Amino acid sequence: MQEKQQYRLQNLSCASCAAKFEKNIRGIPTVQDCQLNFGAAKLTVVGEVTVEQLEAAGAFDGIKVTKADERKKEVLPFYKRKENVLASISLFFVLIGLVFSLSLGEGNITSNMLYFIAIIVGGINIFKIGFRNLLRLEFDMKTLMTIAIIGAAIIGEWQEAAIVVFLFAVSEALEAYSMNKARQSIETLMEIAPAVARIKRAHGSHYHEVEMPTDEIVVGDVMIVKPGQKIAMDGVVISGSSTVNQAAITGESIPVQKEEGADVFAGTLNEEGALEVKVTKLVADTTIAKIVHLVEEAQAEKAPSQKFVDKFAKYYTPLIMLIALLVAVVPPLFTGEWSYWIYQGLAALVVGCPCALVISTPVAIVTAIGHAAKKGVLIKGGVYLEELAKIQAIAFDKTGTLTKGTPEVVAIVPTASVTEETLLRKIGAVEEKSQHPLARAVLNKVHEKHISCSEPVEFRSVTGKGAYAIVEGEKIYVGSLNWIEEMIPINADMKKQATQFAREGKSVIAAASNKRFLGILAIADQIRAESKNVIKSLNKQQVKTVMLTGDAELTANAIAQELELEDVRSSLLPIEKLNAMKQLQQQYGSVAMIGDGVNDAPALATASIGIAMGGAGTDAALETADIVLMGDDLEKLPYMMRLSKKTLSIIKQNIVFALGLKAIALLLVIPGWLTLWIAIFADMGATLLVIVNSLRLMKVSNFNQ
């Protein structure tokens, strides 16, 4: 099996031209297979082929090819492109022709000669491809235009033919510009990581810095990142401290503190401190590279509406050609006005191009997926984008999704004779040696309050109950309330407070010495600040919200009450979450599941849409989920729902625009009002309307509306 080669394409703005380009490449004898991604303007070829051969295959539409791993070359300015220069010259001759027509009258030989020159100059590329296609009986827009322009000239409509040539050139230029605009989001992502990095190299007993291209950097190299520089490779901080703006990856503009041992990502911006970063991934495997790859794959995935449109378009053009033929031939058999009805038939022929219809779906999908990627939301394909718009309910995993996923001390209740600081200091000293999951929460609170703990002596752990040690010359017991009560009496008020904490779903740690009870700590997995607003926003969008959790009923109900969640399913094992998901699908139909992608993997896989959170740090989430929230930000969920619904709405509008304008143009044949001008405006207008309408998706807000 030969190696795959990937290429980037320029001047690829027409979906039917893309299909023809792919067909031409498959015709190259040394090519075994190829795939053309119109949305991402990317080509994958299996077999031996040169850039020159590929450009020859795309010469009919001026398609330029570069290797995918090359940095993007400077694009030729709009006014310097050959086709636009020829269109401008054509316009010059059309205007002079119009001047002579006004002064000497319609149909004079001077005007017609000027129109003829305008047609040849502006239409040379159209005719080359049109005649070649006619010989092969391939009917695309350029073939239809060739027939229409030559037909118009034959029946003496030189002025109309010349103006149509110019308008068609304008239409092509605007379509190319608009498609490039739609692809800008993904192109921005591709260019976000620097092409070079400063690498620390050993030179004898000394080190020196070398600037190297990223594709030459290997895993284990040490990268120097100065303040204000972008990080070029994924890695782990081995020296230094700084804040890093990770907006390019997670969509969040608030900088994140990075210390020794923290992961950093290519394309993110180092702010005030200098960092030394040990490279952990090659340039092709960085998180940003994976995002770009997955977004491009997503743009190539055909959404259900696109499959319908492609199928419809196969029959649309032949049908319009048949109508055009009937318009040109049937009425003159009764009226005898052959010239008039041939003109009407030619105009109807121009309406036959399905360009606007064919791009109505992909341009919306490309824009939406690219825009979402810039906001830190990775959508794996148009099929998931459309499915998301139909979601009736969302099931949330609790830990790490609705909550932060890390226990925190939320209440400190000492007895009257003990201060908060003393209670924390004593408990913290014992917990220093403990392996209990809640110990980390206590120690974090101790560090947060800058309390110094003395070294514990003779530490002992009592399985299922707690631990004890000698702290500051006194034996301190830390553990469950029941265990502590076996040794020291606890007053009724303290027991009442502990019971209240338990009702609220909080874990309680009690502490005592040999002589007295010291107090209690309440520990809980804190609810994310944004969770309540997200639930409210989804409910406003008529989406039902459900919580699935392995936590006990008491804890689950306490969190659900705070979040105003009505449907709660607690004490679930992974297999029970899977069964709960199946029940929800029977109840609501289309159901999404959002979680961390680890212990809830079976439920995520079963859901209509699986959404993983915090994907920037986990390759598993990037690969397995249908949609990935790159940051740890739940507020992206309502944004995603709005984007999907807006996309589905715009796709439907695009199909109506594409078919509606053509239908109106064809109806003008009945009273005989259809002209070549109107026909080309109908085609150009429909195409531009579809693209501009799709670009509205870039305005979908990241915030609740």
C-alpha cells in the first residue's frame, strides 16, 4: 500500500468543479485512490503523483496545489488574478460598445465588433473548458454558459452575450472570495502555531539556544519560550512560571497559571514569564494539529441534508436542459418566432446550473464547524451538527461536569475552645501522611490559608474509620463522626450540624484529642459556577436536563436541588448509566450525553450525541466523542445548541433560496420576460445569497441569549 500524500488547494470555490477535479485525478494512471475535501480545500492522494500533474488535472478551473506540510504561500491579490484582469478588460470593451450603441444605434458593426472582443477576452477560459466538456458530454456551468453565449451571438444578441460574459466572471470572483471567507476559521487555526522554536542544546558542559523548524524538533527536546512568544510545540513545563493564554485551544481568553509540571499546548501564548518546556509530541501530533485534522475530516463528512441535495442535483441539471430545449423548440412550432424562443431557451439553460444548490449545505457546515473550533468546540461532522439541533434531552454526568470534580473544604466548625486555624492545623498535620481521597481537600485548604503544620509522629491509619498521629505532643484522631464518638463524647449541637451537612450531600470529617472533641470539617465536590445558568439556558431552549451519577441519593438530590434539576438518577454503575441512557432515548427520542469520557464511556457511546469535556488534555476524548469541549467550560453547551439550530435553519433557507430564485426565473419564461441578464443574475444571486447567508453563522454568540 502506497503512502498517502496530502495537498492544500487554492481557487477551489465550486462544488461541481471539485467533483470534476477529483475525477481527473483518478484518471492519472499512477493514482490508486484520492479523496477531495471541498470544505477544507484539501486533497488526499494514494499513489505517485507530482504537483504539476495535479495542477494539470485542475487547470480547467485554475486550481493551484501545494503540499499540506508547506506553510501557506502568499495568495495573489484579487486584482492581479488573471481571470479578474481579463474580466476588467472585457468590461472596458463592453462599455465602449455601449457608447457606440447609444451614439450609432443598436446592432451597428462597430459596437458588435467591440462586443465580440469583450466576449473573446472575458470568455476565453469559459470557452476552452466549455468546448472540451461538450465533446465529452459533460454539462457544468461553463458548458451551459458556452452554449448560451454562442447561441446569443448567432441570433444577433451580441450586447447581451458580452454583458453575460462579464457578469459570469464577476459571479465566479465573488463566489471564490466568499468561499475563502467561509474557510478562514480553519485556515486561522492552521497558521496559529509558530513554524520555528528556540531549542536548548548541550554543547560540552555548556548550553546554547538554536532556532529550529518545528518539523525537526523531536520528543525530549527542551524549548525556550520567552514572554510574549507563542508556544510552538506541546510539552510539559520543566522550569519557570508564567500565565498562558489558551484561547486558541480552549476558546477561553482568561490566562491559565503554568508552573513546573504543567502541560502546555502549541499555538498558545506565553504572557509574562520565561518557560523551559520539554517537548512531549511531534509537530504532527500536537493538540492543535489534531484539532485541525479532525475539523477538516468533519467538514468532509456529508450531513443528511447534503446527501439529499447531492442526489437532487443529479436530476436537476438534465431536467432544466430538457425544459430549455422544449422552450426553444415547441413554441416556435406554433408561432414561428424561432429567434425569440431560442433566446428564451438559452436563458432557461443558464438557469440550469445547480451551483447554489450544491453548495447550500457544505458552505453552512464549513462555516459552523470552523467557527465552533475557534470557540473551543470541536464538532466531528455535519451529521452531528444536524443531530444536535434535534436533541430533546441532555444527560449530564455529575462529577467533573456539573461539579468541579475535586473535593473542597466548604465549612470549618470548631468547638468553642478551638479556633478555625487550630482545627485545620491539627487535622492537616494528620492528613499529611494519609492516603484518603479527602486528605487532599484538607491540605489544599491549609495551604490556601497559609497555615504551617508540624510533622506528625507515630502516624497510624485505621481502615474504614480514619487515622491518628501525635501532633505537637498531643494524640490527634481524624475520621468519621461515629468513630470519634466511640472515644470522645460529642455535644448535640455538633451532631445536629454534622447531620445537616450529610443531608446536603457533604462529607464530614471529625477531629478529637485524647481529652476533648475539636470540631468538624464539611467537604464537598463544588458545583461549577456556570452550571445553574447552563441548565436554565437549556431549559429555555426547550431541552430537558437529566443528571446521571454514581453518587449516593442524598448527595445527588442535594446537588440537583441547588441546580433546580427535576430528573436525577443516582447510585448508578457504568452499566446502569448505559441502561438509563436507553430509557431516556425511549422517553425523549434524541438524547445527548455530556461527561468526562472515562467512567461514562458506554453511556457516551450509546447517546445520540456523545459530548466530552476538557478535551485539550486528553487524546481519548478527542478520538471517541462526537463533540468535544476543548476547555473546561460548560457554558459552551448552550452556544453549541444555538449554533446547531441556527445551522439547520440556514441550510433550509439556503435550499429555498437556491431553488426559489431559479423557479422564479423559469416562471418568467411563460410571459416571455426571461433574459440572459436575469438568468445570470438568478444564478449569481442564488449562489451569493447562499454563501452570505451561511456566513451569518460566524455571528452566533458564545454567550447566553
